[in-house]
Amino acid sequence: MPAISVKSPGKTILFGEHAVVYGHPAIAVPIKTINLEVKLIARPDYPQGKITIQNHNSGSLEELADLEENNPIKASIRILKKAFNLDHMPAAELHISSQIPIASGLGSSAALAVAIVRGFSQYLGFNLSNQRINELAYEVEIIQHGTPSGIDNSVITYNQPVFYIKDQPIEFLKFKNPFHLILANSGIHSLTKEVVAEVRESLNQDPDRINPLLESMGEIARSAKLELTKGNLQSTGRLMTENHKLLNELGVSCSELDELVNTALDEGALGAKLCGSGKGGNMVALVEASQSSRIKQSLLAKGAVSALSTIVG
Ligand code: PMV
């Protein structure tokens, strides 16, 4: 059997993170310049069900059997076996290499879940629809994150911009013109599950303050959808910055992210905000093409540990 290779893109949330967990709309786009690759090589010489996992980023070589039950790879394979009614997976070598930084708001965990589900289903000879891959990857995300909205696995599975409302059909977006983004990494790792739990705690403690913030973020996402489809980048940028202020009030920013957002805006970005769960991870800025490399350099000079520019649309 020939080796199987599948790739998942990274993603960024342009509008509505956190609010999306509570049924408000959000907009996310794939970041096609970074990806996570899964390769599967058949090993009929291995004992039944043996799967070795080589992580080319960390250099680790492990066996599936030795991983914890909640490990995303183990969880994905367990979910696939259940979905396909299999006692064991055919023996294989699994190779993972990723350009998506972990715990940084760019979708590394959903990218892994989607690639494992897609890769193993191809390996087994099942030609699953994106819808089915997305459903299975969402089950993995539930094990990882507790109460995910499903936006990350959706934008990554379909590799298309999405206007997403939990438990509603996904709306795919077409933008009038391509636009330029810069993603700048604060270098601080933050766990989605923990930040989402903190927001839930604030909501329980003070619903009268938190609910209006979440509702405003949803309204911003609805306005941004209109502006983006009309190609109004100036207004889209303003809405991003407004969304960042609300995320700040929600308590999910940090001084490093605020500093990156302010730097991007001072240098002429059309808008900037944290992206993903926050408390670290990345900032996303909407910029004019001609300003991109200068703003990126300023962000690196102001403490971003890495920055990438990308075009969406
Ligand atoms: O930090 P990330 O990339 O896992 O993004 C999480 C987005 C949240 O809205 C905070 C959670 C969710 O499930 O939608």
C-alpha cells in the first residue's frame, strides 16, 4: 500500500472567539501558509494493531499503546475505530510534522485531529465526506477542550472561510477582494480549555456584565461579514480593533498581546486583535499589502517571537 499523506491548514479567528461558544456568530479563515502533515506507512510486518508515532518537530518516537487515553492521537483513533466498528487499526507508522505553533490560537489541536481522522480514514479505504470528517474531529475536540464551539475543526476541515454559529449549518464566505494579515506570536503558551473555563466562570459570576460583551462580539461578527463581502477593509479593521477591546474587557488579553495590538495599530494596521482563546498565543492584524513587511518588522522588534504574513481569499 502506498504511503498516505494529508495536510491540515492553520486557522485564525477574525471575529467572535469565546462568544461563539455561547451561540453567537464568529468568522474564521484558514491560514494556508502553515500546515500540519500526517503521513501513514503500512507496516504489515508489525504485530496486529501496532502503531508507532514519530513526531518530526519534537523528535519523539512513541507507540500508540503507551499514550494516555486523552492523548489527541489516541482519542482520534479510538473514535475512528468506534465509527467504523473496528477491533483494531491496521499496523502503521504515523509521521507528524507541523508548522503550526502549539497552544497559540492557530488551530494546532484541531489541525491534528482533522489530519489524523482524514489520514486514517483514507488508510482504511473509506472516502469520507468533509462533513463526516468534521463530525469525527469535533468528537476529538470535545475530549481535548470540553465544550468547543466546533469552529476550529470546521474551518480546518473545509479549508475555507466560515461564518459559524454553533449547531447551525456552516456558511462559507467569499470575500470581494483578497486581504493581507499578519500573525504575530506573543510566545506565551495558553491552554484553550483553561481560558474557556475562566470565561465560563466569569459568566456564571457576573452574567449582567459578561453577556452584553458576548452579544456585542456577535453583533460585530455580523457587521464584519457584510463589510468583508463588500470588500470594505477599513471598516473590517475597525471592527477587529473593537472586538479586541471587548476581549480585553472579557479578561482574555494580556499585556504582551495588548502591546502587539497597539504596535500594529501605531504602525498603520487597519485593525488588530488577539485571536483564539487569548492569554497568550497570537495577535492578528489586517494590513495594506504595501505596509505588511514594515509592520511585521515592528512587531518582531516589539517582542513578537515570530510573525508571519499571509493572504486570505
Ligand atoms: O485558541 P484556539 O485556537 O483553540 O481557539 C479557541 C476559540 C474559542 O472560541 C475560544 C473556543 C471555541 O471552542 O470556539
